[in-house]
Amino acid sequence: MIRVEFPSRKAWVELARRPFQEAQDEFRDTVSTIIEAVRLEGDRALTRFAERFDRFVPPAWRVTTADRDARAKLAPVDVRAAIDQ
């Protein structure tokens, strides 16, 4: 533990900074970059990020109504109720 006695007002900001804040800032920057790329590039960006983060790319990004309805029937009742609200 580092002990600092009587720091100047100028030093307070740096002394109060926590590693969590740095990680949060980095996370926010990453998410902003992803959102902007998807906004500008659409499916190309989705594919790139799916490969990068999931190491998987679905054969198609669009889900048919029939497939959606079939999968919805597999969801627990409380999940379906939350979706319907």
C-alpha cells in the first residue's frame, strides 16, 4: 500500500483514479468502435466481429420466421412471457 499524506489538490484526481475506471474506459472505447463499425458496414462488420470474438460465423444473419417460431417454442415459459411484453 502506498501512503500519501497531504497531497496537493492537483494530485487528487490521479490518486483517486482506480484501475476499474481505466478498464471501464477501455471497454467503452471498444464497444463504441464496434457499434460504429456495424452502423457503417452492417453485416460485414458483424461477420468480422463474430469471427474475432466467437470464432464462428453463422451461414446467414437473417433468421426465417419459421425458424424463429420453432426456436421460440423451446424457450422457457417465463422467457417467452418477457419477450412478449
